[in-house]
Amino acid sequence: MDLYQELILEHSKRPHHAGLREPFGAEVHHVNPTCGDEVTLRVQVEGTGPDAVVRDLSYDALGCSISMASTSVLADEVIGHTVAEAMTTHEAMRTMLTSKGADAGDEEVIGDGVAFAGVSRYPARVKCALLGWMAFTDALHQAGIDTTSSDTTSSTPTSSDTTSSTPTSKDES
């Protein structure tokens, strides 16, 4: 087993930041209809626009090791960072995962996310790895954060491109 496989298994068995916490600004539930992976994700953001800071990201997930581990990595990579930084990380992760093996990822940008580079060669697993990331951007939108004004490109797929979702604001839960 190589280091990346071990890293994915470690994040899957002992996911970081798992468990739904309060306070939160928005909550979403996404399902990968292809395999049945699910994630309920909450985000707490302080401020507005690209300079807003992701103060917390918590989640409850059921699914394969790739889905669980990728959401754990997501939490590690975005908590404490600005939305602009988080969206740069999101875009780098999405680009790597949809590259069909052409992009090995940049550890300086996506941290442990580089462990998922091999997933890009398996199209059915790409949706598993992107589930939490798509839920994150959806939760930011539900929280009223404009992610398009950050330094990322506008080619980021919407959550409906990869998953089905059920948004819930804190007021509705």
C-alpha cells in the first residue's frame, strides 16, 4: 500500500472535524445518486465576500472511503482560511480530480488532497471525491457568500452537476 492510499484510509477511518456542530450559517445535504454516498455539511463564515473567513465546517457523512476522506481533507484545508483561499483550493482540487490523471495536484495548494490524484483516472469515483467539496460551495451560497468574486474562475461546476442537494438554513432546521 502506498503513502497516498494510507492517507486516504487514515482520513476515512478517523475523519477530521466530523460531527455536526453549532453555530452554523448554512447546512446542506448532498447525495451522490451514482453510489449512494451522502453528506450533511454545515459551514460557519465570518464576514462577507471573498475576505470572509471560514470559521468552521462540520459534517456527517455516510459513504465510501474516498468520499469520507475527501470531506475530511476539505475541512482541514478550508477552516481558518478566507473564502477566496478556500475557493482557490476548491478549484485546484476540482481541476486535479477531473484531469483524468494529467494533473498530479499541488500539495502547497491542496495539502493532503494530492492523495486523490489517482482517483481522477476512475470517472465513477471522481463524484465520490467531489461530494463534500460541492456541498461546501453550496453551503457558502446558502450562507449568502458570493464565491464568484474570489480569484477563482467561473468554470466551477454547480452542485447539480455532481450531486443532488437539499439546502437548509439554520432558521429552517
